[in-house]
Amino acid sequence: MNGDMILPAALVLGIGLGPLLGFVHVYFLWVYLAILALYFGVVAVESMHLGKGNGLGFTLKLMVTFFLIHTTLGIGLIKGAIRTFLIIFSKIGHKTKKRDQCLAEKS
């Protein structure tokens, strides 16, 4: 997995956790708002660049599309990571149970 794949997951985590961290300290809220403004600014500029000559409606559709692509990709990556960890930990737990059973049988 490269850095480009981590950014959508970080966006989704940031959208979810940013407001909660704002309750911890006001600086977290300001950083959260600044990062969201930066993200939406970059999306707006790129959408205007790509939608040049196609009208404002097309540019707005591009902005929504980019946001949806990034959030759904981020959610999918997070779900995949959680599933992977659950599989790994369930196998570890299964091996531990087998070992404990073998040790109990030998005693």
C-alpha cells in the first residue's frame, strides 16, 4: 500500500475524529477546519480546472464526485484493514486455544 491509498482513509478518519478532538482543545478544532478548507479548496480548484468550459453545474458535480470517491475509498480501506486485523487476531486466538487444549490433555 502506498501513500496515495492512505490519504482517503485519513480523510475519513479525520472527518469522523476531528470534531471529537475539538472538544479536547480548541486548537484541534482549528486544525481540523483548516485541513477541511484545504481539502475542499484543492478539490474546487481541480474541479474548475477539469471542468473548464463545461459550466458551473459540471464543476459542482465533479466536486461532489471527488468527495464521494475519496470517502468511499477511505471507508473501504478502513473496513479492509479492520477485517484483516480481525482475521489475524482470530487465528492467533485459535492457535492459543489449541495450545492450551494440548497442554491440558498432557497434564
